[in-house]
Amino acid sequence: MLSKLISAEKRTRTNGDEFYVCTFSYSQGAKDAPTFITIGGVKVLNPQAAAIRNINLVKCLFPTEDETAKAYKKNLDRFIKCMESDSKTFTTKKGEVVKLSDCEFSLPLVYKTLPVSEVLGVSKIYYADANGEQKELTQLNAVGYSRLEMIVDEKTGEITDYKDSNEWDNDLNGGTYIEVITRNANANIANGSYWYEKRVNKPEANESVGNPVSEPEKNQQTDDEEDDEDDDEDEVEDEVSREKSDARNLKLPLFDEKL
């Protein structure tokens, strides 16, 4: 699903490389449905309108040194600067006026989930939220890139457009969604971000504290996938938390987030 960038935060990995925690949003449901309909002369809230919801997905982006990555890194830096401004604009040293609308873009993303029982063989596991409170987890989730389909001109053979398939891209995401969810779950168990047995005492401050994946709610869902572009090193740095001020300097579990 094409999801529009609505917020971004720059962070630094342990090796000094910068990355971005980006929130993308899309709407689900019949957006053009009338709010109310009449049934037998009675005013009724249209179920199609009531079912509309906005879904936010958090995806980590890791720019490299190639020109393509530098281009979107520059775009993200400008987006952040605009968001920090009351006017949602800023002026560069060269006098260029940059508006927020100049920096906005979308990303084709897809959301997948699996029960903990299918991944780890138990009905539930536990984690600590940003406040150190122990929480129960029954679903493991992943946000990944959806596969794009090229639309090619039959006469010229040139690509004229792209279509979002809304299907998980195994190549771009480093495996099937089942493999990604399983890999991240095992990594979070190994680094102590998740555990099997409920603890009597509240987790200590130096233990893994984050905001891991949870069962999707009506307007708020989460994802436990680390960024797939760089999942072989510094994995604990693929961090996301709603309470960023509390969790920024703590070791967090591996996931992107669906809010």
C-alpha cells in the first residue's frame, strides 16, 4: 500500500552511521462513502464510513553513500527541518525556500502478522514497554516493502509506470514475511528483549526496554521487523518506540512499527 511520509527522526547507530525512523500513513476503507444513509426512513451511520481507518507504519531507512541514497537522505533532512519549523518551511544558505510539500513522498509498504504460537511454539511471550512495565505478546508482526510491477509500453519496451502489488517482496525484505518475523523473534529472544516466563519483579532499568510489537487495534498497530537492508550487524540499533524520550538510550527489540 502506498503510504505517505508524515514524520521522520534521524538517529545514529553504534558504528556512527546515521539512519532514519520514518512514519508513513495510509487510509483503509471506502473513503468516498457517504457518512450517513437511510434505512426504512431511519438515519444510519454508514458501516463503510465507520470502517475507514488511518494506519501508520514505521520503517527504518538506512542511506548509503551512493547517489540515489544521498538524494533521499537530503530529502529526509529537509523534511525534518520543515517539520521542526512553525511555518513548515525554511530557507537554505543559498536563499532557496523549501516547503514541506517539496519534501513529502510515499513508500509502498505491506504489513504482515503471525501468532506467537506459530513462530515460537508457545501461546505468548513477554516484553517490557518504555516505562519498564511487563507486557504480554501474542502476535508478531512485520512491515516490509511491497513488490512493484512495471508497466511497459508494448511498442517501445519502455517502462511507463509502476503498480503497487500490495504483496510482500521477498527479495527486498530479505526473505518471506514468515522468515523475517521468525528471524526477528529469535533475535529478540536471544538479546533479552523478549522472554518466555512472566517475571514477578518489574524489569530493571538496564534491561531491554522498548515498545515491541502488539496486536493491531482499530487505529493503532505495531510491527517487530528490523530494517532488512542491514540486518546482519548492529541489529539492536533498529529501534522504534512511541515514548522516544524514555527509550532512546536503551536497548530496544528489533522491529519496525505499525501504529
